[in-house]
Amino acid sequence: MQLSFRPMRSAEWAPFEEALRRGYAEELSGLAGYDAASAARRANEEHAKLLPDGQESTGQHFFVIEDGAGQSVGTIWFAEQEEYGTRYAYLYDIHIDEGRRAQGVGTAAMAALEAEAARRGLSWIDLNVSGTNDVARGLYRKLGYQETFVRMRKPLD
């Protein structure tokens, strides 16, 4: 499956940004135990720190993923980062439209990301994935990603 990335248009930014904030707040509530108000506040604070200039924030890349017919099938956000003198890509978010899941789109999107990162001279791709997201974890393992750190939690009732 051939996919391509095109830069996100400014009109697409606001709904994308809102979905990011809402999704992160939901993760904080569901997985980290934050109450809804605290989760929303933390999501907004971290978002503002990470993206002080919104879509134009330095080193951040926002793309719409398109299929061979030019139809949008999802979005992707990654940043160029540096660690110990080595530049790499950090995948913050990938979203495949619900109707296009389980069709190889995620695999093709990750291959396109790898090509984009290599084109930019980046050495590797890092990402975080929820421990409860078995589908994504399986995909990343299948593509050769290795777990480097595992964070675990046990709630005390």
C-alpha cells in the first residue's frame, strides 16, 4: 500500500489540536488516575509547553496521511529531537481513521514515517505506547520496534 504525507493545512489544525488535548486528557484519566478536571488542566499545560507556537512550533511536524488516491486516511505528528549528539524522530501521535484500520494502513504509515525520518537524516524513531494498547504494541513489535523502558503501576485501594 502506497501512502504519502502532506503538511497539515491550517484549517485542519484546530480540530487536530483539540482531539490531541482531549485524547491526552482521557488517557490521563483512564490510565493515570487523574480526575477529569486535573487531567484536562495537565493536558493543556503540557500541550502549551510542548507546542508554544502551535502548528508552527520549532522541530514539530504535522502531516495528513493520504492513500494513493489522495484521500485522507489519518494524521501523524512527530518531532525532531537530539540526544547525545544524535538526531532522531519522536512519534507523538499517529491516528488512522477508524474505517481504514486493520487494512495495512498503520503498517504503511509507519514505513512512510521511517522513510521521512531517514530523508531528514534522523537516526531512529522513539515512541510511547499505552501498555493497554495491545494492537499498537503488536504492530510496533512486528515492525521491529523494541521496548526500551517499561513503566508499571499498581493502584492501592
